[in-house]
Amino acid sequence: MLTMKDIVRDPDPRLRTKAEEVTDIDGETVSQLKEMREYVINSQDAETAEKYGLRPGVGLAAPQIGLNKRMLAIYVENEDGEAEYDYMLINPKVKSHSVNQTYLPGGEGCLSVDEDIEGLVHRYQRIRVTATTTDGEKIEIKAKGYLAVILQHELDHLDGILFYDHIDKDFPNDPKIGAKPLE
Ligand SMILES: O=C(O)C[C@@H](Cc1ccccc1)[C@H](O)SCc1ccccc1
Ligand code: NI
């Protein structure tokens, strides 16, 4: 299973690299992506997270475990403990997005960034993403709200972008005009 020792930390240059498209969805790629999903699920289980010292995450992108592949995993449960968002995406691509922006009022964090960095990270309110699944199926996701934020955070990792790159250096806590907080 993946643990924190497998998570690449800023300023490792692998986090600043544009990841390569996956050209062959072979067994190794599928098992790597399943391991990434398993990390995210384990990290949200209090007992497992404590036992193995896992920082909680709702998503993980391949460059964060040192893999130069355009793939990511997202897992979020609802209050009943059932999967609300459960995705393993290969070669995801943003096809369109809203003009309007949103942000998490408390800012963002990242498993690959050990320090807490204050400031608002503005994201698009809605995005439309296409991707390939582990069984080679092409899917389209129309995301809004929290899923849209998580997706954009993970998609940024595939392009070597970290959340704090988006924070305004002069006015880090000022919402942009027209941006809506994600409650
Ligand atoms: O490092 C990662 O990519 C996982 C990120 C994902 C993320 C951060 C901010 C906003 C959206 C997604 C974090 O580890 S997630 C941290 C976290 C854990 C539990 C609940 C919410 C956020
Ligand atoms: Ni991150």
C-alpha cells in the first residue's frame, strides 16, 4: 500500500513537470492507479490513517508518487459513508469551463506541500472533463462545486502546477470580483 514515504514533496522537480499522456493502459498502469485510489480511501479511514501516518486526501495525481503519467484518483464519501465521487481518470482533458469562479474559503492544502500556505485559490465553478477509464472506456464528467475544485487541483498536478501558484501574492485573502465561496 502507498504511504507518506511514497508521496513526492515540493520542491521536488517531478512536481513541476508536465506529465506524459498514457499511451498503453497496461496492467502496471491500472495497478498503479488503483494503488493511488486505495491511498485516498485509506487516508480517510481514521484508524488506517493513524496506524500508517497517512495525511488525509480526497485526490491524488500520479506525479505525486513520482509517476510521469497523466492520471489521477478522486474519492469522496457522503455522510452515510458511501462513495459520492469515485474516479480513476487516465489522460483527463478539460473540454470547457465556466467563466465564473469559486474558491474554498479556508484555502487549499496539498499532500505534496508540507507547509500550510494561506490564501484563496480561485477555481472555475464548473468544468467539463473527458478521460479514459481503467477499462479503456471514454467518459465525460460535468463537475461543479467541490468535485470541480478537487478535479482542478489534481489536473494542475499533471501540468506541474501547485495550488499556491494561484494565490495572489499581494492580496492572498481577497476574493476576486464575482467569485463565489464554496460553502
Ligand atoms: O494533494 C492532493 O492533491 C490532495 C489534495 C486535494 C485537494 C486539496 C484542496 C482542495 C481540493 C483538493 C489534498 O490532500 S485534499 C486535503 C483534504 C483532505 C480531506 C478533505 C478535504 C481536503
Ligand atoms: Ni495536491
